[in-house]
Amino acid sequence: MPKVSDEHLEMRRDQILESARACFARKGFHQSSMQDVIKESGLSAGAIYRYFKSKDDIIAALAARTAGSLDRLLEEITAQEPMPPLEEILGQYAAAVVDNAGPDGAIRLAPHAWSAALASPELLDGARQPMAGLRAHLVRLAERMQVEGLLAADADPHAVGATLLCFLPGFVIQYLLLGDIDARTIRSGLHALLAPDAT
Amino acid sequence: MPKVSDEHLEMRRDQILESARACFARKGFHQSSMQDVIKESGLSAGAIYRYFKSKDDIIAALAARTAGSLDRLLEEITAQEPMPPLEEILGQYAAAVVDNAGPDGAIRLAPHAWSAALASPELLDGARQPMAGLRAHLVRLAERMQVEGLLAADADPHAVGATLLCFLPGFVIQYLLLGDIDARTIRSGLHALLAPDAT
Amino acid sequence: MPKVSDEHLEMRRDQILESARACFARKGFHQSSMQDVIKESGLSAGAIYRYFKSKDDIIAALAARTAGSLDRLLEEITAQEPMPPLEEILGQYAAAVVDNAGPDGAIRLAPHAWSAALASPELLDGARQPMAGLRAHLVRLAERMQVEGLLAADADPHAVGATLLCFLPGFVIQYLLLGDIDARTIRSGLHALLAPDAT
Amino acid sequence: MPKVSDEHLEMRRDQILESARACFARKGFHQSSMQDVIKESGLSAGAIYRYFKSKDDIIAALAARTAGSLDRLLEEITAQEPMPPLEEILGQYAAAVVDNAGPDGAIRLAPHAWSAALASPELLDGARQPMAGLRAHLVRLAERMQVEGLLAADADPHAVGATLLCFLPGFVIQYLLLGDIDARTIRSGLHALLAPDAT
DNA sequence: CATGAATGAGGCTTCATTCAT
DNA sequence: GATGAATGAAGCCTCATTCAT
């Protein structure tokens, strides 16, 4: 029963992670008790602990999985051919954020994950790597822009990538806290900022 | 110690808030126990609770105070005359973030505060108002830019302000997690992005 | 220990209430810490709180249960056929009080419950109802006495019932504080008082 | 300054005891914090502790004082010449209870004092003596009744006194908890009970 | 003498985790 | 494998009491 067992195991882990995500997205890691996660999952306490060593283990697994999907998302967006204008790229990202910011949405995990990572060295790496990965995509994007002549040849692609990266967590925070902006806001704001100076 | 001046009282509150800030900045709100704050402050449990009703009360007071100082900072930066270029404005902000991101630095509170606000309706307002205040400054900045012809006359200042606001929390998150950027990175990245397209 | 019978659950509640009763009877509600109750019960803190929401919850459950048993007792005593003389009825009640006034006895709860009820509106109703119930029995008794010609036809059964009710808490207090009286004292005292005037 | 000082001291003690009585009567001994007593008294914490060694000391002093006044009251009532009928004597006592059962009334202390006495050996004696004293008055009353031929010559005055004593705390408890009775209820109930059997 | 800020032990309760069934 | 009752350390907070001013 190896194959079946493995599949089964993976499904159980998924089920647990989904429940945990919903809880954590709603109330954060510390406000959600394991009891909450257990109830949401429909499993028993013992069952949960058969699949995950501890609450921190669940958090780490969740962070990894979420980071992975964010990474894929940004990769898709930045790799489009032909390269869309910058405002379109960040606009698509903003739209994806908005789409995933429902009450249980995965995006709501992000601020809790950043906070947790800054509070505990064990989680820090888990949060750095996806952030570094996102930046790598944006640095690559800057390089493409240089190649296509959309960016000065002497610009530092790393600096440009890092600067663009600010938008990503920044939009998440602003959107989740204030909620009165959307992808169009970003597109229009960026369009105005990036346009050749008004004359 | 009998009747004591109002100053003294205010100083005690400060002392407690400073200790709490150090603890919370290091480990977040939930990982820091009141015992930690108490030890850090050098006072006793009872003394703390003479000045603050609860741990949440301390958190709220701290959030308010920190928000206030961030607001003043951005106001100073955006109100400079003559208006510095955008890259300079955001660069100065980034520099201030870096300056306040030491191990106990006030800036390290921000991600914890955002996370906490998203986890508890009671704290939400406390985090929204400063964020909205920061945006107001940036919207005003956009209006000034329009007046000075640095921004298209038909641009929406609100959209531009919201877009710029993404930089602020975004830089905080990126800097605290990755740490390998600084104000120069932002200045140079923005300079490249805002320059008339390379030709 | 997985799923367990409802009986078991009820037994656990009983076990906890019994332990609490012993503690509270000995030292009152406030002098008994939850630690005391926990130690007495042989369970852990967490186990107690699986069955009761709070210390107050335990107190309320205990009060309800004790009130119920007092009520049943007085009902049995007053409903006897043929109706015993008054001195016998109150004498039996006094005997029951004495029987239940051992170091951990249920009767020792009563003064603490009265005190607690007078100190907190939440508990007040819980103490009033049993007292009103006891009086109802005694009012009924007075009515029976009228029917049987043992009480003047124009007597107010409510007043007689209320007057008789004084004996009950009064004996409890006197017995617990002084301890040098018993059922015989009451029987003999009442016999002398109720007898036709000496001539 | 000996005399003045002594008077002053006694006045301060009175002031403190009055405040404590009000607090304790309202909320019981344990629900009233020293802070409550301090605020009510208008003095400072330090001042209170100059006049009383501890909270328990205040409670004991208060119990003694209250007991004394109850004793005097019952003495007056039972010593009247010519001896009023029993229903009148207990009726007067009931009236006095009602008079002193206002929100801060001294009578409201009694149940708390009984509860406290049963919970702590140190306070027990303080509550027994007044109760024993009250009984002594009632035993003497029974003896007078015998002398006047109102009680069978072979009745045991001690048993009669103890039986009558039940009325006193019993009325206090019933009145404070239910509140729907008064001196008239007692007079009328006793009148009916003590009257020669209806015929 | 008076003040009231400070103390710190101890109270109630929660919750991540285990393990007997 | 699954269950969920049980554990117990640790968290937040209160409050009788003290003592520097």
C-alpha cells in the first residue's frame, strides 16, 4: 500500500494546510489556536499531529507553499511575450492580489508570515527565499527592459528590481489595510509617474 | 513615593512604552510576554498595570505613538521647499527607515502592527488611520507635482499617491527581510525608472 | 482516551463538582483557589476547564445542584402522610442539616452561597429560586395545617410559611457557628413553644 | 497631645470602619478590594494601614462592632417591661433588620461575616460570641416566660432559646434574598403559630 | 504624620501537545 | 491508524501591603 498511502498522506496534508490557511488568514498565527485548525479541518487533534510535527511545522509548510504559488504567479506575469509595459505588469500583480484577498484568501497570510518571520529566526529563511525569488524575477525584468531600450543602459538592474519589489508587499499591505484601491489605481498611478514629464 | 509630578507619570509611561517597543520590535507582540516587557522595563508587574490597562492597551498606545512619528517624518520630507525630486523624497524616507531598523528600532514594530491589525478588528482602525494619513501626504505631493508641471495635468493625484504609498511599507518589508538594500538602491532604481525612456 | 460515554462525561462533572464542593465547603468560594479544587479532584487544570467554563460556572452548577437536593429533602419531609406535627417536621429538617454538616458537607456551602449571592447580581437569582421553592413547600404545609384544623382558619398561610422558613437558614447558621444544638433541641424547643400555654 | 491624639485616632478608625462597612455590605469582603475601601474613605492607602494592621483586621473590628450593636438591640427588645408577647419581640427584631438592610446597611454584613467565619478559624470566634450572646438573651427570655407562666414549667429554656435564635439569622437571610417579607409577616405568622390550636 | 507609587506573589485560564484506548 | 480527553507550563492580570518622599 505504498502508493495509496503516499497519496492519502499528501491529501491529508493538503486538507490540513487548507484549513490552517483559512484560520491563519482570518486571525493570524497566534490568534488561531490549534483547536481552531482542528475544528476547521474536521479531523482530530491526533490526526493533525500525525501529519505535522507541530503548529510551527504547519506554519512553515504553509509559508513554503504560498511562497511557491506567488513565485509562479510573478514568473508568469514577468515572462509574458512580448513584454507588457511596467504598469501592466504591476497592474496584473495587483489584480492577482485583489483576487486572493477574500476573507480566507491566501494573500492575507502574507503580513502574518512577514511578522512571524521577523519574530523568529527559524521562520526567517522561509520568508526570505520567496522574497529574494520575487526580486530575482524583477531584476530579470529590468534586464529585459534594458535590452529593449526601455531603461537606461547604465541603470543598475538590481537597484531597479529592488525598487520594483517594494510595490509588491507594499500593495498587499495598503490593500489589506485600506481596501480602497485596486489594480486600476496602480495602473493609472504608474502610468502617470512613468510617462515622460508633462510638458 | 507620594504624589509625583505629571512629568514623572509621563516619563513612566514613556519608559514602559520604550521597553515594550524594544521587546515587541524584537519578537513581535505575541512572542513577547508581559514578563519580558516587565523585565525590560525594570519595573514590577503591578507598576506596569498602573499605567496601562492591559497588554493590548500598551500595543495600542505604541502603535499610536509610532504612527504619529512616521507621519511627522513623512510630512517633513514631503513638505520640503523647493520640492525635491521624487527619487530624493522616497530616498530620504528609505534612509529614515534604515536608521530606525536597528535590533530594537521602531520600524521593526510596523510589520507586527500590520499583522496584528489584520487579525483583530479592535486594532484595525489604529493601523488604518496612519496609513491613510501617509497617503494623504503623498496625494498632496502629487498635486504639487502637477502644479509644478512634473506630472501630467490629467493624472489622478489620488492614484499617484496610492501608487507611491506602496513604496513605503514595501521598502520596510523588503529591507527588514532581506536587508541588502538601502536608500541609495531606491534612489538609483527610481532615478532609472523615472528618467525619460532611454534613447 | 478517545470517545467516551456520556456517562463518563457526567461522572467527570460529578467528580469535579464533588471536589469543588469539598473545597468550597471547607474554605468558602474565594479562599479556595482553583489550584485547590484541581488538586482535590486529582485532575489537571486543563481537564477541569473542559467541563466548566470558569470558576463561577462551577459555583453556579454547585449551587443549582445543592439547591435541588435541599428542595427534594424538604419536599419529602413536608409531604409525609399523615402530616407529622410541626416540631417533627422541622426536627427532621434539622436532623438532615446535622447529617450533612460534616467537614466537607453540602450544608456548609449554604452560608457561602448566600454571601456570594448577596455580593453578585449574577448569582442572586440562583440563590433566590431555591429559597422561594422552600417557602412554597412551607406555605403548602400551612395550608394543610389549616385544612386539618391545626391552624386558625383566618391565618395567612403565606405569612406562616415565611415565618417557618426562617427556621431553616437560621438553624443552619446557628448550628454551623455554635454547633452545640441538634434536632432534639429544636424538637423540644418547638414543642414547648407550640404547646398550649402552660396553665 | 495624648487625649487629642486618642480621639483623633478613634475618629479615624471610625471613618475607616464606616467606609469599609459600606463597601463590604455592598459587595462582600472579597469582592471589595482595599482600593475600594480606600477610595470610599477618602484617605490614602498608607493612612489606612496606620490604623489597621490588615484587611482582616478591619473585618474583625467591623464584625466586633456590628455584633455589639446587634447585641444591644436584642437586649433592649427582650428586656422590655412588661414583657411583650413573643410575636412582638421577634417582630421588633425583624423591623430592626429591615431598617438596617439598605444598600450599605449594617445588616448586609451579617451573611458575609458568617461565611467568612466559617471559612477561617481566625474569624470564627469573632462570629460565635455574638451569636452565643444573642442566644443568652433568648434563653433568659424563655426563663422569664416560664416565670410568667407563658411556658411549661418543664420546658428547657436553653432549647427554647436556641429554637428562637433560629429566627434571627433566618429572617436576615430570607429578607435579604427574597425581600418580600417584613415585620408584619413575622408577627402575623407567629401569632397564628403560637395561638392555641384552632377550634 | 500622610501619601500613593511600587511591589510581587498568586489567582484564573488557555493551549500546544500527548497517549491510552 | 484514528480519536479526543487529558496534561501542565506559562500567560495575563489583581491586589494586599510597604516605604521613600
